[in-house]
Amino acid sequence: DLPTRIPWFRDLLFNKTNTPVVVYFHCECGCDRTGEIAGSYVIAYKNMTFQNAMQWNDQIAGRPILINHEWAIEWYCYYLNVVKGYKLDCYGWK
């Protein structure tokens, strides 16, 4: 549920209190769910392109992330365009 989770992470990081917040997330099975969340977040909030987010994910993982998680990030990119009005290039990067 990326449309719910990604803004939730943003709200968690930028809370209205004076307490510093650090968010650590990790996929317990090693099947690239961490990359899915991180890639989606940087596209939505860090002005990273879909292509750059995928390169970044692959560099961190040391391999291409699993295709179903790449598709999830790509889908979220399209969601940002259609529902949220972003102007992103969401086409496959390889």
C-alpha cells in the first residue's frame, strides 16, 4: 500500500514535535521490500527520477532488485503522476 505508507513515513519524519526522529526499516526476508519503500520515497519526496531511484537501489543491493518490486516502484511513479499531479518519467529504465 505505497500510497498510504510513503506519506506516513514522511509524516513520521517531519512531525510537529521537537523530538528528533530516525526511521530504520529493513526487509526481514531480503526480497527487496526495503528497496521498494526507499525507491518510492525518494521519487515522491527527494526529486529523484524513477531511473535514478532504480540505479540507486541496484547500487545499494549490489544487484538488480527483484522485478516485482521494480514494478511496484514504477506503479507508484504512475500513481504520483495520475493521482497527485506529478510530472515524472516512469518508464522502465533498462
